[in-house]
Amino acid sequence: MTAQAAVDRRRWSLPQLALLVPWVAVVIGAFQPVRDNSFLWHIRAGDLQVDSGAVLTRDPFSFTRFDEPWLTQSWLADVTYSWLHVRTDLLFTPWMLLILGLTTITLAAALIHRISKSVPATAILTFLTAILLVPVMVPRPVIFTFPLLLLVVIGWENPKLRWTLPFVLWIWASVHGSFFIGLLYMFLRWIGARDWRAWPVGIVSGIATLLTAHGMGAAVTVITFLSLRDHLENMMEWQTPDLLSVVLFPFVIALFIVIAGAMKGRVRPNDYWVLVPFTVLALSANRGVFPAWLALLPLIARALGPLEWKYGRGFPTPVAVATAVIILAIPLPLAEPTELQRSRFPVSASAHLLDQRTFHDDGSGGYFIYARQFSEGVYIDDRVELYREGIAEFSDIRAGRIDWRPSFEEWGIEQALVPTEGPLHRLLAAAGWREFYRDENFAVLRAN
């Protein structure tokens, strides 16, 4: 190595500095007010399971579905939330998101660089990964699935690591029902590559998912959930994604990269076994876009190829370090304190509610479970697999599309928490219900 080459190796290129940007985005995404109602009821589910020493198999939270069969698919995440909440209240939330987010970004960058062997390519694709990651950085158990999916992809791509996959899949099946995505990836890669020697790993990994606390219930929950497509359409995260939106457009860019790579011979016929199913997954629901992106990262990185950076000699180490410190300091003034997002949850309105059966939305249901608001339980929350048709009825009542009286009479509801000046608010007021509280987001009404 020449003296000049040694000097150049001590300089930082612009792509190397650009690799810090995704980290900044993840930090900003982690330190935001809590807005996920599912996360809140998971804490209480964890409390019950810790206290009883057993997983939940029946609903303990609602008066409309109380004691009906229901499995805590995310039992391991639940008890983890409970343990952390007892010790820190909600202060653990941003730090958990930060650790899992940075783990996801780091694993993605390592995977991309291993395949592309290019710092510029790694910087570009890691940046696009961050754009897709930050909007889905919510503290519900799905956040655990992103690094776990990457571990499956990395483990499968490296034969020396494949026997770690049964353990990874066991953890995944214990924290979230989307573990079938990992099994699907392994199966498609196995078929596409015709790597018949790998079948024992796949079989043992599948068996491992049935050895969690719920046993066969893990598979039953997944099958049940997949059969609820019509009911899931009422929830934004399961609606058809707008890939032309700013936050999802990276997936469109990836498709163009893959097409260009195919034209250059970098995409092989056996790649289509993964490309087609996971593209369909991305097109099917908002929630499927990021997992599909992670599963396709090896293909996207190979299609992009070993980009080179030929402009300038880079930044001297002191300048680069100073620039890196400035970049990493960007999130500090943007980080927000750990608190519940008041436009999302009825924190103030809850003080004006009586302890009686109440009509409310699914988001408020998660908060009420967390706050232990009602002794008889909630009307609804976001557990689609439990409520099923009840979600459609709730949506129709809130929107004023059907008469609210039969349902209210059936469940003995004499109190309602509704969006201020929403359709149901106006209908209840017209029927003589009295308003006891209102703010810009919520109103409390009672029949007397």
C-alpha cells in the first residue's frame, strides 16, 4: 500500500457519513409520544400472566366478549412489557424502540453491505430502509418482528448460521403471530435454490413455533387471523397501501432497482420465488410493506450492485468526527418526553366517566384497559380476532350508518365517549343525551 493510499483510507467518504442519517431518523422516531393503543393493553395482559403464572386463553378485558376463547399470541412480549412497566412506568418505551430500531437498521446495513460490498449502495438502501421503518416504529409487539425477520434472512443466507433459526423462530412465535412470514421466506428460498440439504432446518424451525406456551394455539391463531381479511379492512394498517406516498415510495424505488438489475443479469430465475410472493404481500396491506422490504433486501442489494464513489478524497478524520457529532446531535432538540398522545387517548375525558358500561372506540379501549377504567371491562379494542363482526357494527354505529339503540340496549350502555361533533355525537344529543364533558377530540355523553 502506498503512503497516499494509507492517507486516503483514513479519510471518511460522504457515503460513510450518510450512513449516520438512518440512525438519526430512528432516534427521532423512538422519542415520540405513545400513540399505540395495542401496546397499552399488552402491558395489562402481561400483568395478568405474571400474576397467574400462566398465559391467557380467554378474554379478561371486555364486557362484550368476556371469557370467550382468546389466546395471548404475544405472551413473551406481554410479560416483558409488564416487567419493564413495573420498574419504569412508561419510561422504557422510547429506549425499547431505540434499541430495536437501531438493531433493525444495523442488521439491514450489515446484510446490504455483505451482498453489495459497496458503501454507497449500503448508504442508499439503509436510508430507504429508515424511511419505511420510522412510521412503523410503534411499541406494540410487531416491533420485535423486524430484527427477527432480518435474523432469519441473514441466517438463511449464511449456511453456517442456519441452525440458529429454530431458536429465532421460537422467540418470534412467542412475541408475534407474524412468525409465518419467516417460515414462508425459508420455504421459498429452499424451493428457489433447491437446497435440499437445508430441509431439516426448515422442519425443526416449524416445529419450534409449536413449542411455545400456547403450543398448537400459535398456528391456530395465525390461521384464524388470516381468515379475517374482510374484518381487517376496517383498520387503516390492513388497507391497500398507497405506494406513491412519501413514506412508502422507497418500495417503488426498489422495484425499479430490481427491474434494472434483472436487465443486467443480477436477478436470477430462482429469485422470483421470493420476489413475487413478497411483492404481493407489500401490495396487499400497509402493514405488509416493511416486512416485504426486509425479505427482499438481499435481492435489492444484489440488483443495485457495487456502486462506487469517485468524487473527492473524502473528509479528514477530525472534520469527519466533528460532522458525525453534529449529525448525531440533531435528534436531541426533536426528542419528545414519554407521554400518551392526548389527541389519540382520552386522558382528560376519562376523569369525567362513570364506572359503567360505555360505548367508545377501539383506540380508547386499549387506553381504558391500561388505566383500569371500568370494573366491567371495555366495549371494544383492537383485537380483531376476538371481536370480528363486532368491529363492523362498531364502525357503522360510530359513523351513524345504523341505529345505535339496539346495540346500546343489548349491552346496557348508558354512557358514551365519542369524537366531538362526530355523527354519533349529534345523534345522541338529538336523542336527549346530556353532554358532561368535551374537548377538541372527545365528548362524554350520558342518557340522564
